[in-house]
Amino acid sequence: MTYSVAAVPGLRDDCLVVPELDANRVRKWAMEQTPPEFADQMRVEVDENQRGITIFECRPPSGVGGNSDWIRMPIARLTYVKVRNEWTLYWADSNDRFLRYPELDPTPHVSNLLAEIDQDKWCLFWG
């Protein structure tokens, strides 16, 4: 499932294309968040679209109701604006709405967003 990212006013869709190198960095980071010994208990997944990347914490099904789908909780959204070469970080509130993360200005380096998620000094990403 891919959630849509609200369009930036005044920008065309062709201005919002995620660089492949940055997408690879985020994919690698997500894989590193799940130690192999815990892969049956949790994992971090990413969904991508041309406007950005959404990061999810996933947990196994509870077994209630026979549902075998893992539970996906949105953690963060990283949006990219090509014409500005900027990444912006958003966090998911308790209603799964994404709000701009106030502690980090837009940056050309996706690694800065990942470092901020790792640090999580306000407990907005991992709780």
C-alpha cells in the first residue's frame, strides 16, 4: 500500500522524482533496522512513490480473526522536491496524519532525515 503525499502547491509532478541513490540509502537503512534474530517479531518497510518515501514499522498479525497480514504503522514520510533538491521530514501522529517535523529544515541530504529518525529526541517516530 502506498499513501499519497499531498502535492506541494505550485509544483508539477515531474518536479517530484526521488533520486535512485537516495531511495537506495533509505532501503538499506530500513533493512538495517531489523536485526535478523527479530525478523519474525518486527520489521521496517518502505513504500515509494515519485514524491517520496513512507517508512513503516511492521508487526506480525495477532492471530485474531484469522488475518495473516502484518500490521503496518507509519513512522515517517520523506518527501523530495527535485527543483529544490530538498528532502523534508514528516512524522505520523496517532491518527496516521503526517505533520512536518519541526526540528529539521529541508535538506539536500536524505541521510540527515534518517539520522533524525534514528536519534528521535522527541519520541515522535518510535514512540
